[in-house]
Amino acid sequence: MSGIDPARMDTFVAALDRACADVAEQTQAVRAELTRLGVGTLTLTPFVEIERWARGQVPKLQARNATIRKQVPGWTPGIVTYDEAAMPYATPEESRREGAAMAALYRQYAQAAKLGMSSPRPNSAVRRFAELLERISAHKDDPDFAAAFFGELGTAGTLAVPKDILDLFGPAAAGIPVREAEKKLLGEFSRMFAAASTASPPDPRFPKVMSDIERGGEGVDSSSLSWLVSEGVFPTQWLTAVGRRHLTDSGRVDVTGRFLSALSHNAVAARAVVSDLAGLAVRVGKDSEASAAFGRVLAAASGVYDERDGGHSEGAAAFAFGVITRGPELVTNDVMRRYFAEIAGAYATEFAASAAFLDPDSQLPSRLGGFDDKLVGTTPMFRLSLADSHLFMKTFADTNAHMEPFNEGMAALTQRLFEAGVRADRHLLAFPPPDRRQQQTAVEQVFARLGTVAGIQFAAMKSVRGAADLKDEEEVERFGQVLDKGMDAGMLFLPTAGGLPAAAGWMFLSWGLKDGVAAAMEPDLRMPDVNKQELEQARAALYEIASGLVAQGYTSKNSPVDFKPPTDPLIVDQQGRLRPYAEIDGNQQAMKAFLAWLKENGSVDDQADRRTLGKVAAAASTRFSGDRKNVENFLSTTDPDLKEALIEER
């Protein structure tokens, strides 16, 4: 018996997949430079082989892990034992023999099915062929089987597979869409064709099939090939060559969509092939499936699926910069919008780093390249102007569903920046500057930037939707949904055990810290004109910040700044920890005690040390709400729709 931790295997597979992309990208760059210099590229063959081998391991390991997980449906973290003999693999020799035998059967059954279709007499040829296809597709992740199967069929036979399937099971007439069952089957054969390209050593006949297709020519039908490559993950060099040859501005749009789908599975190849963004946007605009494939290509090439926010490669960042700064002209239908939100969420760092509202550079044209944004915990790859940030957010601000990926990215960034800000401020508490100057805290700076991003986002929402859709009714409903889900206890600012905060967390913060935040900090309110709902929302967000500061260790022992821990049993439990906000909010006296505790720690005292917990929470909240409102007002000077919405709002 053997054992595997499925979670660690997932991590290893993801790292191996990323290594494939790194090897492919570097090999592609070296190949381009050698070609430019007129030097042969044969020396790169070992690197191509490494990429092929690694890509072949990924589906094998994924299939192995899936089998192991099925053994223990209620799996919890830890080692799972399994029998190696039960794993879904034959020996390479057995797989190759079976693949070649299945190819011979395929030819025989396909011919019989075609004759059976035209025969006036009842027969089972088509049914038998369908059953054979199921048996073959079960090997879609077995490289040795797949290479022998397609090698035995040869180039012409391989390219005929999609046509055979569509002729026998596809639409009865032109113009009728292919059914989902046939799409699924064709997708499985595409995956199997991709698996064949990773066989090591390959079936001796299969490299010729790949080479023939790469060279192209009259015998390579674009429509059939588009089905063969649409869902698989192929070697970068090969897919780049195929993509450049077949992704043209003529022919059927569904064929274009399938080649775009193929490129969406390989970010390096996508960046090498996809260049005429505006032309492609127009070309696929009237076809929802092709538009979705185009959206996936833009997201993949931007590093959305294989890189992380704050750590993007130069190539991915350059591509994303081009998409973001040209965003509005690329949106030709609603299908694209969510993918644009994915790109924005994957570059939340760049949106926040660029959002220094009082910095004159924020009004200059966007520019590619890293810069010192003075924001703790970030290394942005490009700078966006406020205008470009606003215009791009408008591409997906029309509905909450479209915005969700961006909200998720901002929630994760908020958590990351908050933790980095607290670490920086704790360091300053321990090692204050010699002049003891009360400089802006890192947490305050973080919230100023986040407030500006929130302002840009809400400006986009108001500009696109109008003020009518953003009235109190929706606002209260959304905020209430967050609290009802129990997210008030550690939504964004408390240490987590893993996983990203939900998209609702960012909207919770954005809705909460608004105009009423200053009044919300007063234990004895004397301002009847302040909206009660805004007070409740602001206090909920204020609670999150204060409890987060405590949980992150901002008030740890031996701090040079006095901290008065909460003692009132209305707001602390028997262990001395703050009660959940839902308990405090439901009791007027408890809320008063909570605000009094913040006041004891400097929240409303203008003379208090800027580094006290209450002052940090208050300053962070007011900077967020102030910068949010200021950037909305600024953008309204250039956006007539936003200006009209703000007038209606008032």
C-alpha cells in the first residue's frame, strides 16, 4: 500500500503546471532571439522535451489524485492510503498496443456506421460505433494510448475524426448548432490528442502527424483541426505555429472561436499569437461561444489563471496592460464582461497602487513598467491613470454578477495589504523615528488607496446603472446579506486558515465606510440628520478594522503606545475577546460601550497619539470614505453620466 495527501498533490500539480509554462515561455523567448540572429534552434530540443514530459505528467497525476479522492468521499486533510495496482494505468507497452488496436477498430466501425446510415435495412452499426467512441475516450488522459491511436490513424485519419463524429451524430443541416453531447465527445478527443503530444517516448508514427499539421497545407482542414485542438493543452511551439496559421480574419466565426479556445489553455502561446485585439473583438462579437473563448484568451494571456495578483510576469502584465487600456473598444457583447472583471481582479494590486488620488501622476497617461507606488506590500507592474481605471471598470460594472471576480480580487488584496500594513506599523511602534514624528500609519495609507479604488468602482457603477439602481433599498439589502451570512466575524481583517475572502467582503467595506463614518464613532450622537442606516453600516466596518488590528497583533505587549483593552462584559466574552459584531449591534448599550472603548483609545480625540488603536481605526475609516467620495466627484467632471447620477443621488 502507498499513501498520498491529496491537498499536497494538488499543490504539486499546480507547481508542475506552472513550471511547464515557465519553461515554455523562456524557450519561446530564446527561440525568437536565435531566429532573429539567424542561428539554428536545434539546441532547444531538450527544453521542448522537458516541457512535453512535464505536461504529460499533469493529467496522469490529476487522474491519480481524483481516483484517490473517490476512495474517501469525506476526505479531510491528511494522508490517504491506496493500492498502486488499482491506479488507472496500464504499462506503456500495453497502452500502446491497445491504442493501435482501437485505431484499427475505429476505421472499421466508422466505415460500417457510414454504410449503415445509408442502408435502408435496420442495423446496429451506428450504435456500435458510438459505444466504441466511448471506450476510446475513456483513455483521453493516457499519452501512450493516445499517441499510438492517432499514430495508427495517420494525419488524414486523425483530421477525419471530428468529421466522422459530426457526420454520424451532428446536426442534420447547416446552421443547426452542435448538441452538447457531441461537443463533450469532441472535447474529450481533443484532450486525448493533446495527451498524445506528451507521450515520452512518443509512438514512432505520431511525430509525423504533429509535424504535418504544424506545416499545414491543403490536406489540413481548419474546421476539423479546430475541433481537435479546442480543449487540449498542447506544446507551446506547436500550438503557436498552428495558431498563427489558422487564426485568420476570414472563414467561419465558430472555427475562430475554437482556435481561440485552444489558445486559452496555453498563456504563452496566446500571448505570441493574439495581437489584433480590436479586429478579433469585432469578428466574434455576434457569436456568444466565440466571444467567451476570446474572453478566456484575454484572461489567460493576462496571467489570470496561472499567475497571482502582485506577482505577474512581464509578458502577462504587458498583455493585461494592453487589454485594460483598450478595454471599452473590446467589449462587443455582455459575454465579455465577466472576463474583464477577472483581469481587473487579477490586477487588483495595480488598480490600488495607481490610485494615489492626490498624486498628480495619477492624472497622467497610463504607462507600462514598475514604479515605486509608496504602498506597503506591493510591487506593481504598471501604472493606470484614474481615467483608464474608471473606463475599464465601466466594462463590467453593469451587474453584480459581472463584478464578482473583481470584488474577489479586491477582497483578497484588502486582506493582504491590511496584514502588511499592520506589520509595518508594529515595526514603527517598536522602532519609532528619532524625531518621534507622527507620520501617517501604513494602515491609514492602505485604506486611503482602497477608498480610491472603491470610489472608482462606485463611480463606474453609477455611471453605467444610474443612481436609481443604487438607492438605499439595494444598499441595505446587500449589506444585510453579508451580516446574515455571519461574515461580520473576521471577514477581511482577521487572520485566516487559508482560502480567499468572499466577494461580498469587499462590498461590505465599500458600502460601510461612507459619509456617516465620522458620526458613527461618537458614543453620544447629537446629529439627527445623519442617516441611521449609514451609521449602522459604518459602525460594522469600524468594528472589523478595530477587531482586525487586535487580532493581527497591533496591540501586542510592550507597545510604546498605550492600549486600553476592552473590559465591559457587554462587548467582551469570558476570555476577554471582543464579542461578535452581531451581538454588539443588537444591543444599544453594547454599541455604546464599544464606541466608548474606541474613544478611550483615541478614536475621536484630535490630540491623541496617531498610533493608538482607536486613532488608527478612525483615521483608516475616514480616509477610506473621504478618498472614495473625492474620486467620485473628480471623475464626474469628465463623465457626464456619472455627473447626472450624482445629481440625482443628492
